[in-house]
Amino acid sequence: MKFKLTTALVACGLAMSTTAALADCGIEGGSVRILSNDFEALHVIADAAKTCANDSVEVTSNATTEHKNIQVPALTTNPASYTVPIVATNSIVPLLNEDLIRPLDAYVEKWGQQLLPQQLIKVDGKVMAIAFMANAQHLFYRKDILEEHGIAVPGTYAELIEASKMLKDKGVMEYPLAANFKPGWNLAAEFVNTYLGTGGDFFKAGSAELDIDNANGIKTLETLKAMTDYMSPDYVTYDTNGVKPIWEANELAFATSWGSRASAYIGVDSPAPEIAKATALAAMPALMDGGVPSAALWWDGFTIAKNISDEDAEASFRAMMKGISPQVIAENQELAVWLVDGYAPTPAADGVVANLQGKARPYPMVPYMGLLHTALGDNVIEYLQGSESAEQALDDITAAYNTAAKEAGFLN
């Protein structure tokens, strides 16, 4: 399936207008079953949606890091196991490809008056998802350590690596840098981030033909490899959840992680309050002076399953309107960069906002990007560990992608 997507996310900025009034849920019946990733901002939304439950309305949620693996089979059953898949820029694509979610235009017209234009994710002219937050990976750094050693906040990868080397050489920290390099989805995301910083595109114009086996691909791999010189040998175990305890243990000066986790790093309720106080956020480094931040811009939002009753679909949409209402967001401003009416950026949003201001590029939302993401996740680690060359790694990635794309009908 090929589709055309439009959203104003990248251009929306963060200037939100006044909040709309929140009515009672007013749902007379139905079942709302939410599937989502597992982090605090999504917990808040699900908990707010659950307040719509009553004797005739059931609202349940499953927050799991395995949501991307669950969603397609769970929505393929009839009726679907979940009525509300909470998705991100890439995880909506398999649901679109398999025709597992329904258009939301009628629901938006009837119950979505609070929504802003940038929240409407349209595919082929139809609203297929409601975005409620922007997200991106960015740089976390210890401002106390940088100030003590006279180090400027790195604006490029070369500066990040130079600063890490200085701290290691001085004996300040043995491994001052961490990133989400766990093979699979996380490592692939790091490649995507860095490649976007080259200014190159992943595919040849107007086609599914891969276009990373070039100087941009080599530069991306070499940059990731250079980072590992200042990372723990355990970096192959580092995912989004794995880096935070190491940060709180005072073992890191730099990390790249998600904006959606920033509030947990800098919050007053941190288990390491002094480190939280010394933690600051910046844009993802650029690959070159004057370049854009090497980060993919994402949105998170919700969709409604196709294989469910109209009653459950209506109840689900209305419960999610409660979940992402301006009042709920106003009480949880620090948890995310919200794309919701009335949001004003907090310090936890500094990194994502800096990416936006630096004109970071969006994650490519084409049907075959997921196939590339999988090929990257399976074939980058051998190069990082020194068992093959960058050229061989790119050959392996290309071969794996081509096989999958041909099987899926995207390539002849």
C-alpha cells in the first residue's frame, strides 16, 4: 500500500492557544481497550481515559514496551483485542498497510472541537490518527561537569567525541558517554538519527530503492563507531530504560535519549536529586558545523481499530479526548512536548524544542521504512564490534532490505 501523509507537526512550533472547556465524558456504553508503549506520559493519558468508566463503559489499558510486536496480530482478530492503539510516526505504518484502523473524520467533527490542526494526521486526505505529543532523541549532559572542566555544550558529534575523550583522558569518567545502542530497534534508530544529519535521503526519489550505500552511510557508521570508544563495553545492552540508572549512578556526562523521558531525569522526585539538578538538555549534535540536529522528529498519537463495533469506536474516541484534554495536559506539562491546546514548554522540553528550532528532519513515514529499520537493527552491530567493514555492513543492510522489500511487493 502506498499513501500520502500530511501533518503540520514540523512547522507547528509550540505556541498554543487558550484551552477549551472539558465536558463530562458522556459515554453511554462501550468497551475501551488501550494498547500503548510504557512511559509516564502515556500512563497519564490512559489514567485520565479510565475516568470515563462507569457501569456501562469499560476502560482498560496495557502499557508495554512490546506494543509494536503486539499491535498487528491484536488488531487483526475480529473483534480486535484493543480498540485504541497508541502509535508513533513509524508504528502506525503497519496498521495502515494491513487496513486495521479506521478514519476518524466523523469523530473529529462530532467530538474533536478541542483539537488543533497539527494534531490531525491525515493519510490520503483522511484523518487516521490524533497526535498529542512531539518526541525526539536529544542530548542530555551534566552541566556541573562541563563547567568544572571548561567544556562547552557539544553542538556537533566531533565536539561530543572530543569532550568525551577529554573527560576519559583526565580520569574524570572511564566511560562518559551512553546512547541507545542495543541491537535491534534502538540501534537502528541511532543510525536513522545520524543519517538524517547528513542531509541525505534513505531512498531514491519516488521509489522504494534504498540509497544509503554511499558516503553518507559510511559517515554515519563511522560516527556511531567513534562514540563507542567512550561508551561502556556493555553498550550493546543499552536501550531507553537501561541508560537512566547509569546516569543516576553518576557514571555519565553525556547521553542521547528520548525527550519523553527527560522529565524523569530532571524531576524533583528523581532518586538522585543532585544529579537531576545538574542535568541539562540540548539539541542532538549535528554532523557538521551549521548542520541540522541529527535527530528524527516524531509524533505520538492514537488511532481507533477497524475491527470493532461502532459503539466501542465512539466510546474509545471520546475517552481518548478526555485522556488528552487540555486540563489533563495542564496538570502534566512537564511530562512531554504536548501538541495540545494550552501547552507551554517546560524545562523538560528543552531538548526537543532545540531540535525543532534547529530544523531537525522528520522520521520518514513511508510504507517500506519499517523494513529498512529492521535491516539496520540486524546488521549494524557487526561493524561497531569490528567484525566487518563499514562497506560490508552497508552491503548487508542493503541485501536484507532488498529481500524484505521484494517479498512485500515494494521492489521488483
